[in-house]
Amino acid sequence: MSCNERNKRRLELPFDSIVEILSWLPVESLLRFKCVCKRWCSLIQDYNFILKNMDRTSTMLLFYPCKSHDENFEFVSSCAGLCMEKSASESASNSTVFRIRNPATHQVLYLPDPPPYTSSVDFAFNSLTGECKVLCFYWEKLYLNVPAAFGFKVITIGKDEQWRPLELPDQNKLRKKRAFRGYYSRVNKVEGVCHLFQIITFTDEDEDMYLEVQSLDLWSEHFTTNTLPQGVSLDWNEVSVLRWNNCLSVGYMKEESLDLMVLQDYKERKWSPNMIIIPVKGPKKNDGRPKFAKEITKIPSTEFDLHINDEGDYRLSSVRKEEMREAKCGETGEILHKPSLVSFKGIMMPENGYYPKNEGK
């Protein structure tokens, strides 16, 4: 063996070591390194490697609105390095355009036009299976005392070309009821679950009202129905839906507290044993009550929850210390984002640097 051959052999790294090094690199570098050799290209496109790299990628800021060609797009939600976006203005078909975009790879998928009376479009990505689903919730307005039509439609990316309707349980029974008020919670990105809260009434009397929660598991496309435990009474004119410690809850603000009933496990139909009362400190409305917290979500690795009220104010609440305090937040348009190489069937690079408006329709 020649000296050059021995040196070449000595300098070769085990492929496992190369995999480990590459898994720590940013997405932009990995996209360039796909052209190094076929083995590297195959590795960088491997799903397990993509998940490993996504877990190690640093969080960055995205800025919205996002401009592409002659369209303005607004941020809706993000998951697994993908962003759901909607057009700031309606398309030629008088419909809002929705798309899924990977800002790191510049790939994009335009979705079919949402159905009429669409209230919300959201998506989730299942890292265990690589499945991506988009969910549309629509709620028609009430006209002339005719019960409002509402429901869900779904698209499995790479499989469905159009929206598929999901049948709610007891659909015929629901048509005989009337929703006094309704709330829809967005899809939980970790569990792939969303909830439809309805205050149902058969008459206009408060005692004939009750709460019904339809929880949808997006992966199984199965609904679970929950109602409040017997003996729990709420002021239906004041009650609102909010998130508490990553669980959905119903409650309302009093002068010095936030009172909640928490749906701890929707599959087991388990609510908190008693009303949870959280003392609240902070700015108050004209009626003397604290400004209402619309969303309450757990901040990872901290003991605090983040509150966002109807006016856009932010508060931090400590469950342990039972208090709220003001919190600072980034300026409007800054979105925390974790880049990834995640891709799926149908998503593609824009031609000539422009995103085709009708792609995927």
C-alpha cells in the first residue's frame, strides 16, 4: 500500500460520524450539500434524518406579511417547519387563497378553495407517520330562525385533491337544536386535536341551555362528545373558552379572579373535579373586571402561562404563585419559526422564482 493510499484511508470519516455532523447543520447548508454525492443526497432526503435535524435546528424569526410576486400573504399557523398562509386579499373566484409553504426550502403547495362560510383553516403534521392534514371549519350565519349549518372538511396532503366532509355525531339531532353561542379552538399541533364548543338551547330560557363539546382527533377523524358535569352551573352570557395548561376550558372573569372548568382528558370525558379559581391582577375594564384572557398557553420550560386578551395585551400567569403580571412581546409580524427539510407529495418549488396562483387547485 502506497503512502498516499494510507493517508487517504486515514482521513476517511465513518459515515455515522458524517451523519452526526450533518444533522447539526442549518437547512440552507444541507440543501447545498445534496449535490456533494448521491449518498449525501439520499441521506438528506431520508425522513429519519429530517426529523433528527429538525430537533436540533435553532429557532429563528419570520416576518409577515410575506410578499411573493404580486400577492401578499399573512401568517395563519406553523408546524414542523411548515407555514400555513392565507392571501391578504381574495382571489378572482372571490375566495381567500390558502397555501402551505416551507420557508427554508422555498417549496409551496396551494390548497383548493375553501368552502363557503369558512371560519378557520388550519393544519397539523404527524411526525410519527409523516402525514399532513388540513382542516377547514365552516359556520353559516343564522337567517330567519333557520338553524345555522356548520361542520368540518379535511384534506390529506398527497392523497386528496378536494375537501372531504367529516360527519359530526348525532347530525340529525343537532339540526333540531340551536347554538346560542359557539367557539372553535384551533388544531393542537402536538395531538392533532381541535374542539368545537357550543352552548346549545332548545328554548330561550337559561335553564334549557347546556354546553356541548365536539372534540375531533384529526388523525383518526373521530369525534368525541363531552358535556359539563352535573351540578356545574355557568353564566352562559359571560362564559368564554380558553386554553389552560394545554387543555381547553370554559370560564369567565370575576372582579378579582378567573374561574375555570378544565377539560383535562377529552377522550376519557374527564373534567377538573372543581372550579379552578385563579386570582388575577392587572388592567381592568370599565365594569371593574380584569381584561379577559382569550388564550392561555404554557410557555415551555417555565412555570408561567401566557395570556392574550381581546385587546391584544399580554400577561404572564404563574400557577404556583397564583398571580398575573405584564409581559413584553415582539412586534407584530415577527413569528418564531423552526426551519426544517420536511416535504410531501405535491409541494414544489415555484417556477422562475414565482409561486403559481392555481397550483394544487
